[in-house]
Amino acid sequence: MALQKQEITLGDIALRNAEAESELSGDRMVFSAGPSHPMTHGVLRLVLELDGDTITKCDPVIGYLHRGSEKIAESMTYNQFVPYTDRFDYIASPANNVAYAIAVEKMAGLTVPERCEAIRVLSCELARLASHLVGVGVYGMDAGALTVFMYAYTLREKVLSLLEALTGGRLTTSYTRIGGVARDLPEGFLGHVSKVCDDALFDIDEMDKLLTRNKIFIDRTDGVAVITKEDALAYGLSGANLRASGVDSDLRRDNPYSGYEKYDFEVPIGTKGDCYDRYLVRLEELRQSVGILRQVVDTMPEGDWYNKEAKKVFLPPKQKVLTSMEELIQNFMITTQGPQLPEGEAYFEAENPKGALGFFVVSKGGGVPYRLRVRGPSFSSLSILPKLTLGHMFPDLTVILGSLDFIMGECDR
């Protein structure tokens, strides 16, 4: 009789170990939350051990969305990998594009014109608006506040319409290129951005009124899942989760890129590091992003939206490709062999909506990276779950997960 091969996953091992411990204690229950459950905000599985309603153990099981993106990058040209970065934090894909492009440009020693930098800042802050509106809206819904979700998603639709007009896509935009952006701003686009900014402040104020002083929401979040400043740093948290714990850190201000040093904005900092503080920080960041967008609109420089000198890197304009043999050959070489970059290596971190997104790029010359590695902020956010959930009630798990605002696309990659 032939034996059938059994595949055992890490999640199965974790569940088996938890069940064994449960048998020893005799009065604890072990079960899985996820991987397909709205509470887990994606394909995340939590192997939980409960003593009554109290969480005594929580093991996150990841990998359900793993695609090997970093290894795929090593067989693609630099621009061909841009659509893969969309799929990391797929709620804020333009910000991923920009972080990746700057890492490659840093490695190659390339610079981009001021107009291109301003367009990238515009893209990143629109992405931050879209991401935080999902974070706050879904977080409110997790706590039972459905009306907040409606306000957030109504405004997010307007933001996505702007991204669609700019990039041609609503979620996966693939807008940035090595050495520039795919195309210039459409005519009248900045006026539409100003109009959405006006609408955004009203909607954010309404969300503030509905949640910030709501007794039910405060009772469910105030003092729940406190992350101390020391733990936040030890577990490598970044972004709003780190700032909510009282750490004054923002890469846009501390290590400015794409001209962020030209814009005035404040960095909101929490005091207690609980679920409530993490909500307050994201709500205020929405207002700060609107302020940055208005400054970009008012100061948008004229000029080129790509580096014209980087002829071995950036595709020539279509009209020249159709009328000039030199540009036609240039287009053919870059398309088939990729941007020709020198040997080198670089690491760059950008302040993405979910936290610090880092790219480490190694080149041995040519149009394909030799090695590429990604530092995803959501992975660090999930790493603190076993400690963060310990001793809390099971119904608290919903708001704890919502407060961390993670996304599995950049966690698994």
C-alpha cells in the first residue's frame, strides 16, 4: 500500500505545539483566527490560545501571499519591476514606486528635475491620504462605527479618481520610472487636487467628530495594547505606530527626499502608545498631507518631468521615437536590455503610509539588478503581536489589529 505524501506547514506545527501545551494546561482552547477573515485585514492567520476570553498566546502565521518578488526582480530590468512594487502596499502603490526608483537612482548617481520631485511628492501624499483613509475607516468599522467608514471611503474615491487621472490606474499605478515619471501632469490637474483638498478637510473633521470623543470607541481603544517607546524601537516599528509610542521620527523631515524639505508640515506624536493614540496620529497625518498637497499645488515648478541627460536610462518621447533614428535605437535598447546602470549598491528608506519602506539594490552593471531586497514595515508591525495581545480579551484583538494598520502584500512579498 503506497503512502500518501503529507505537506506540513509552519502554521500546522504552531497549531500542533499550541494544542500540546493546551492539553497540559487542561483548561485552554486553541483555534485559528483567519486566514480568510475580515478581522485579519488580509491573508493572515493567528493561532490563538485562550483561557476563557483572555488571550494567553498568539502566533502569527504568514506567507499565504508570498510571491518571491525580490528574487523575481533579479531577472527583470529595473523598469519592469516597477509594477511589482505596486503589489507591496497595494493601497498606496505610488509611494512604493517612488521609494524603489529613488533607491535605484541613488545607486546609479542619478538626479531628477525639480518638477519631477514635486510630482513624486504629490503622488506620495495622495497615496498617504488613500492609505490612511482606509486605515481610519476600516479601524472605525472594526470598532462598530460604520458611518466613519462611509465618510472615509467616499473621500478615498475622490483621491483615487485623482490618481486615475494622473497615472491611468486607481490601485496599481506603475507611474514612476527610473530617472523620472511616466508622463507629465494632465491639463487642469492641480485645480482638481485643490478641490479634493477642500472636500478632504470637511470629511476629516466629520470623522473626527464621530470617533474622537465617542465613548464606545474610547472605551474599546483607550489603554488597550500599549506599546512603550522601548518596545517600539526594539521591535523595529516605524511610521504612525512608532510615532504613537512617543518617538519623534519621520523620514520626510529627518532624511528628506524628493524635495520634502521645501514643505512645512508637523509630525504628530502620541503620548501613551495605545490603540487610541495610533488612531489620533493617523487622523492628524491626514490633515498634514492635505497641507503638503496644497503647498505642492501652489509651488509646482515648470520644467522637465524626467532627466533628459540620462539617455541610457529614460525612454525618449514617443514623437521623437517616430521621427528620429537615434531615438528609435535608444528606445529599442532600453526596452529590450533595460536602463544601463553602473556597478554599485545603495539602500534607501522612504516614509510610506505604513512605515519605513526600504530597498537595497546591488548592481553589477547593465539593465538588471544583481540583488534586490525589501524592508517592509508591516512585517515588523506583526512581529510585536505575540507580546502585544498577551493578557487582553479576545474582542480586543479586532481593534488591536486595526490599530496596527498592516498590509500583507508588503509583509509576505
